[in-house]
Amino acid sequence: MNASLESLTAERGLIPASRPSACPGLMRIVPARDGGLCRIRLYGGELSAAQAREVAEVARAVGSSCIDATNRSNLQIRGVRPGAEDELISRLVRIGLGPATPGSDDVRNLMINPLAGLDPDATLDVTPLARRLLDQLQRDARLQALSPKFAIMLDGGERLAMLDHPHDVWFSAVSADRFVFGLGGCPPVFDEHMPPLASVEQARVPAVASALLHTFLDLASPEQTRMRDLLNTIGIEAIIDHAQRKLDFAIERNASAWRRTPSDARRRFGVHRQRTEGTVSIGAQVPLGRLDANTLQALAELAPRMRMTPWQSVMLLDVPIEKAQPTIARLKALGLATAANEPFARLIACTGSQGCAKSFSDTKADARRLAPLLHTKGDVHLSGCARSCAAAHRVDTTLLAVAPGRYDLYLQAPEPVARHITIEEAALWLARSTTDA
Ligand code: SF4
């Protein structure tokens, strides 16, 4: 690895010290309608400016220049040309964006909040624990049997957190040295949410995570790929009993009354003070989760590092406070939404028919048509099929494609309120329903 890049990424704290040298085959590239698709799993969603420049460069060199921001705080390079796979993977590994061990790319699904380690009001800086957990996950070869979607959340109590995106195992800090945890869901905010199962000292979180993941592998049938599948068949007590047998300390079932402080997703926009005096974080929404190489390169000029978020947005980190306003102006000029009320702050669209053969419509193009017509509040999700790849969380309005340019409209209910409508009809329907409300 280039020495200056090595020191830059290590100094930023989320990149493990030891990595394999360039090693084609470490990461998967899957076929899509628009060419190969390479998911880059980011440690805590983070990219240094140097890494972002190289990702932009490699997306141009071996792909279509098109880069997706995902709802797991990762990036995807699209349109990878046949024969360019090894070069792509070698370049990503060289800048510290590959897995630590062969075969462990998919087990790196550890989510932390976008301002982990930076939010002065958080309960705990979870980034050192996240590094330890990631290292443990990648060095345990048995965990490679987990589904690529199997995910762990480590929540430090930051004011910005995705709290309606279900995780297989979640841990939430309740004090400087203690976490509560749960399975198949999210940290609970309200009494009707599933409460935590138990609490654990911070030092024992890796052991509990390992016990729970191995318990899942011991007990799940081949068809059961997520923790909720196992919960639905054998129930929570059987899982906890099995995990307990793998631990040399008692799981403390003492946390059921705990509720998390609510998070406001609008905090992903605007300027936020950081723990370090004189620096701020600045958030903006990537329209429809789609970047091009030039935009990513331009973002790299605005901050020494950035984090992608589960809202398919970006937080620029460590921006000197005096540069906050010029940075926001630059983000606007780049076409990013910088305020929660802008249409592209509220529109989500999956890949659509340009890149996915399952899609009934070009959802991204349709969302661009909807944007200037969208005068209502609330988020709108355009999905090319029922798999709902772009939004794992609940969204106010879902437009489910049924034919090119035609959608069924759902308002958080199993049955649609309107069928086979055009984008223009959907806009009218939304305007009318808001007026009626
Ligand atoms: S939601 Fe369906 S159409 Fe959209 S990207 Fe996923 S699989 Fe493809």
C-alpha cells in the first residue's frame, strides 16, 4: 500500500492494522443488467478522502463511473467490465477496502451510527469496540456460513441513528461500560417495541456476539437465513439457553424496561458540532442514492474523511467550522440535498430497470419526474418489485412498480390505496391525501 495512504487510513481509526496484499478473488462481483456490480463494505460507512478519490478513479477505469450509496452505509461500483474484475479488487484491497481474510467479505455487516465517536452527546464512542468486533468476525471462518444480509448493529446512543432498520443482533450502549442487546429488530424507543433481552458489560460484548452468531448457525435450518426466521420457529428462550451454554458468565436478563432516546433522521442534514473543538460534520443526501465518480471525487475535496449513512446519504467529517457555509454551498452546487424538506431528501428509488432485470419500471427516472411534483411531507419510496431493496425501513408512501411508468400506491398498509397509476397521478393522489388529512 502507498505509505501516505496507509498512514492516513490507519490514523482515521476504523481500518485494521493488518491486511492482505492485493488479492483478486477476495470480493465478489455479481452480474447485473448494466454490467458487474461490486459492493464495497466500508468500516462504519467510512472513507478517507484518499480512498474516495481512488474509488472514483477505479469506478471510471473499470466501470461505468456510476456508484451507488446503499442502505447498509456501503458503496457499490456499477457497470464493471468483463475482464476488469481482478484489477478492481486489487485496487480496492490496496487502499484498505477489502476484507482482512479471504472469504470474510460478507461477514463485515457491522453497522455503527454515522456520527459514532464524533457526537459529543453520545453515551459512548463505540468505534474501538467496532474495530475489535469486526476483527473477530473476519477471523472466525465458521461465520462465513452466515447470509451476506446477516447484520449486527452497535449503537453508541448517538442522536442520529437508524432505528427502524431491523438487525439480526443489536447492541446499544446504556452507560460508559454497559450495553443492552436484542435479536431480530432494533433498539426499542417506545413501549410497544420489542424490549432488550439482557445487558452485558462492554468487555463481554464480543463473547456474547460470538455466542449468538454460533447459536444461530447451530440451530438454523438451511432455509433460515436471518435471526427472525429462527425466532419465529424456536423462540427467544431456546436461543438464549443455547447461547448461554457457550459463555462462562451468566446472561443478565435485567434490561426489559430500557428504552432508547429517539433519533431524528433529519439530523443527517446540516451542520453538527463534533467532540473535537473547531470541527463540524456536515450531512447531505445523495439524490436517489446514486453518485457518479466526479461527484465522489468532488466530495473528497471537501473533507478529510466522510461516512456513508443508512439513508444513502453522506456525512462529511472533521470540516473546519469556518468552512461550514462554503461547504454547504458546494454540496448544493454538486446537486446534493442539504435540507430535509427538499424533494430529493424524501425520495428513495431502487436500481430500477436500468440495472435490475426484476424491475417493472425505470424507478430512478420515474423518481426524477416525481421530484418537481412532490409538494407533500413524508418520504416516498419507488420500488421496481416487491423485494424493496432500497428501503429496509418503514416509509410513509411506497410506489410499487407494476408496469413501465405505472405503480400501485401503498400508505403503510398491506393493500394499495390506488392501482396502476402514472407518476403524475401519484403526485396528484399524494397532494390530495395531504389536503384531506
Ligand atoms: S427492489 Fe426489485 S427491482 Fe428494485 S433493485 Fe431490488 S430486486 Fe431489483
